[in-house]
Amino acid sequence: MKAQISTIDGGSAGEIDLPAVFEESYRPDLIKNAVLALQSERYQPHGTDPRAGFRTSAESWGGSGRGVAQLPRLKNGSRAARIPQSVGGRAAHPPKVEKKLVRKINKQEKRLAIRSAIAATMNEELISARGHLFEGTVPVVFDDAFEGLTSAKDVVAALSVAGVYADVERSANSKKVRAGRGKMRGRRYKQRKSVLIVTSETPLRAAVNLAGVDAVAVGQLNAELLAPGTQAGRLTVWTAGALKKLEMM
């Protein structure tokens, strides 16, 4: 398979042979497992104090003959305490910090998931199903001059002539306040993902402030970048150098 190489001013710089990874079969099950495994590494362990609910004077009255249940009761009173079924008692099965939160995934399975997610970036049906807006064909490939852009204005101009900047505007217009308690916990806003820009050596810093855009080097690719929310088919912009390096990976 071949792809057309575009220049930053909208011209043509010839064609490039796409790496064999773009012929990988679509495996949504593997992609989902890889994304969830990656997300699980960011979970923050939380749990209760191991002694919570036990710092009390409660003791059972002991023995029979009182006509009451033999459960722990506070000294100088009759209120039950310490046990889960009492008012104000300890939690029955509280969260524990030692719980294993990280999901494991085989190396070969993860590698195949990434390859499958890369191949999905040239499937127009999957890209459209994610809601991305684009004109022309995919994948979008720029010549290596694209990696030398130093201002966001130049990146916007290049993406516009490539027919993908409308997707950045879609992401900018999607920003809204999150519903629920999460808005008070450092994640107040929600915003759609837009274009993924993949370069050969270093990420394109000029693009990092564009709405919904992620800019990474080809060696930093992972399943979550290629399939946000476990849904493959992200609109991706490659450089010719990135594709050549991808061929060697």
C-alpha cells in the first residue's frame, strides 16, 4: 500500500510505501485489554485505617441471663459498637490499599494490540465512527518539513490544507463542564480527542496547545493514544520520517 505525501503548503511530495503494520487485522478485543491495562497503572490505591472502628471501649456483657444479644457494648452504656451491624460500627469489608489494581497483559498481546490500533488509523469507517471530521483520504502524511514547524499558527495552516483542522475545531467546541462530583476533583472539564500527530524523533511542541491534539514521537505510541476510550480509529497525522521509523519497529 502507498500513501500520498503532502507538503505543508498543500503540494505533493510524492508517495511512500506504508509499513506492513498497516495491514494488521482489526482486533478490538486486544485493543480494549491493552488500553485498560495501561489505564490501571494510573489508579491511586486507597483504603481505610486498619484500626478504624476498633478504637472503642466496647465489650460484650458476657454470659446469658440478661435477655439481650451478646454483642460488644460501650462501657457505661448499652449501645452496641465495633461490629458492622451496629449503628456507628466499623465497615464490614472496607477498601484496602493492598488490593491489586494493575491489570497485567502479555507483551505479545500488547504489541499486537498496538499494531492493530495503528492499522485502524487508516480505516475511514472507524475514524468516522469516532466522530472525527476530515476531508480526503487517510492516513494523512506530511513531509519531514512538518517536524520543523515552531509556531501553532503554522501547524494550523498545515492541518487546514490537509483537511483535518475541522476536527480540531470540533474538539474545541466540545469542551463542557463535567456532570457530577468529578468537577470538584481536578477534572472539571470534558473534551473530545482530536488529531494525533506522530513525528520521527521528538514530539511537535508547536501543536501541544491545540484543542484535543496529542503530539508524540513514533517511539512513544501506545494503545491509549491510538484508541482513546478503547475505541480504535483515531484521526492520525504522520510524517514521512515517522513511517520509515515505524517500518523498523
